[in-house]
Amino acid sequence: MNFFKTPSMLKRIYPSLVWDKFQDADCPEYKKIYLTFDDGPIPELTPWVLQVLKSWQVYGTFFCVGNNIHQHPELYQALKDGGHRVGNHTYNHINGWNTENFSYLRNILQCEELLSPSDMSQKKLFRPPYGKIKLKQIQQLLPRYQIIMWDILSGDFDADFNHDACLERCIQHTRPGTIIIFHDNYKAQKNLTYVLPRYIEHFTEQGYTFGVL
Ligand SMILES: [Zn+2]
């Protein structure tokens, strides 16, 4: 499937994970969208994403792969300097379902060592690669991390997905409080470069603002 709106049933099964930021309509934070970017930072796409966000004065949350931070520390620094929030996406982008719990946690800690110490008043952020994580792994991570899932998977990584259709479906399914996943990885380049500026423009015109997690 090239597009995925998270079913409410899944949200109910895993209530300890963060799927969205839906608020009551009278809340000042109500009309917010949370842009998230997974898998970077990479030189081919992350600087472009940063430039687009800057041009709209918008901030996002980047779930970084430790090995990419290791290879491109200057890009990681640019994320931090740009005022964006960063989260942990493991060191090697590993699948929790196929990984022993000990190895999974060790890989997350390996990534953690490269992340700047965050504000101690906030829990650190983690997003499992592929959204695949075992219950035991969730239980072990929850004391230290907010585990951030999503309300909308943009499908930007699917090269067979027409970019107009990708944009239209992202727009159609977004609602106040949506957490949407984009990717700053190679596969997403074709769709993301089309979709991201148009998505931000559309919702800015609709009076939305964009928040960090
Ligand atoms: Zn990922």
C-alpha cells in the first residue's frame, strides 16, 4: 500500500504510543500539523528540506538514523541550529520485529550517543523504523522515550505513486493535530520535492500552523 491512514483500531490497541495530537476545537493548539521526517540526514535531500521549512518559517521533527548522523554531522548540526526537534530512529534503521530485544535497545542507545542532550524536562523521542516494534520493546522504551507513530504515512517513498496523487491524498486526510511522516531519504526525493512545499502552502493558506513534537 502506498498510502496509509492509521486505522483508529490500531491506535486503540497501542494507546501508549503517540499517533496524533488531536485536541478539542477550543484549544489554542488545535489547528496544528506536525511534520516529521524520517531516515536522514543525507546531503541529497536534508538541506533542501531545511531550506523549504525555513522559507515558510516552519519547524519539524526529524527522526534521524545514527549512521547518517555519524556520516554527516554537519547536517545534524544544521537541524539543531535551524530550531527543529530531533528524535531517535535507531543507528542502523533496524526492524524491531526481526531483532532481539537486547540488540534493538543497544542499537537505539548507539544512536542516542550521537544525539545532543535534550531538554531534561521533555522525554526523548523515538520512532521505530517501519513502525515495527514488539510489545516488550515498547515496555522497555517507554520510561525513557515518547514513542511517536503517525496519523498519516505520506507514501512519498513509493516511486510508483504519482506525486499529484500523493499530495492530494495527504491533503485530503489531514486534520487538526495530524502527525504526518515524510522521508528525507533517496527513495522519497521525487515525491517529496513536489509534495512538501505545496502541502505547507495549502495548509498555511487554511490558517494552520506547524508544530514540533
Ligand atoms: Zn525509517
